[in-house]
Amino acid sequence: MPPPAQVNSIFATDEDALIRAGGDFGVLCPEWQKSAQGTDGVLDATTRTLTSATVNFEANGVTANQVIRFDKPATVFRGGGEWFAVESVSTTLDDAQQFVGGVLTLRRQGQQFGVGQPPPSIPNVQFTILTLKPQLAEASFDLYQRFSLDDNDPCRAPNGIYNPKVLAKACVLIVLRARYLEEARDKQGDFWGKFNAIEKELADTLEVIRVKWGTATAETRPSTSIFGMRLERG
């Protein structure tokens, strides 16, 4: 059997979802959607990197804009741990081109590289990289359908959208709505309340989205909204 079909454009990242979900992110990510995990991480505050001698991040498919949680040592990372965003991924090889270590360059989520407090310089760090990539891809497919996007039509192709960020929020909200509902134990708990709040926020967000195609210098750009699914001149 071939792997599940994928959309060409995914409109949001794990980092976007973490920023919106906050501390719930680790709970909302299914444990089986684990990109990487280890206990031998070495953090370097100067280079803002994490190195692991046992985990090949590139081979595991870890990419920029995923997020990593540091859990231990508990004396440094208290409570639910501390999250960072992945800036870049690389692999160190020896002279025989054999794996020596996986390296992640890190930054504070939602910030440019180098902004904010760097991670501490410590060894023996326990880390986990969970992901919502499958759900974000499914939500992106939903948005393809809602806005009649088509990779093969220049007038509807996602890579021609003037500002792709207009779909990022909706993509995250679609995922969080589903995950909060799936994780809600009953209709009285915190997650049920968050599901209802996101349900309303998503409806409001979809109502005002207006997708435009073209370059930043174009005086007029074709556009479409959820109500009209047709190209217009703005």
C-alpha cells in the first residue's frame, strides 16, 4: 500500500500550533506522532544548539519550525518542561562519513534566531519532539477544498497566494478544535470549554479570510473568500 497522499502546501507549522495552544501542545500531540526522543542532549548557550550522539534528527525527518521540549534535568526544566523552536537541522559525520551526532539550532518560539534567553549550557538533557504534522496536513486539505485551491492552476495555486499567513491561523484552529474535542473527557472540563471557544473563533476567522494571489507590487490581485469561491479583482 502506498503512503497516505499529501497536499503540496501545509499552511501552518508545529511552532504556530505551540504558540496558540501553549502548555496544551504536548497533551494534544498524540504520543505515537513522535519525531525524536533522547536523554543524551548537550545544550550550548553560545551556539544555541542541541547535540545528540544517538539521535539522527535529519534521518528522523525533523525540520525547521518543529518544536522540542526539554524535560530533564528537573532542577533546570521545571513543571511541564521548556519548549524551543527548531531553526535548523544538521548532521555531523566522521571522516568515514559515519554518523557522529545530530544537531538542532534552536530559538525562542515566534522569535528570530538569537532573540531571547538562550538555553542553558548543560549535558544529559532529556528531550522530546512531538508533532501535529499529519493533522496540519489534513487541515490544509480542508482549506484547499474550502477555498478551491489547485496546485495545477496558476490562478488558484497556494504558492501564488500573496500572504499565506491568512490561512495559517485557520489551519491551526481546525487542528486544535479537533484535538481538544478528542481529548475532552466530558462536557464539563477545561478542554471542552476550549473546544467551544475555538469553534467560535474558527467560524469568525473563516468568515473574514480573503485569499489574494499576486506579488506585493501588484496594484490589483485576484482574490476569493469563503462566501464566493470565485476570483475577483480587488
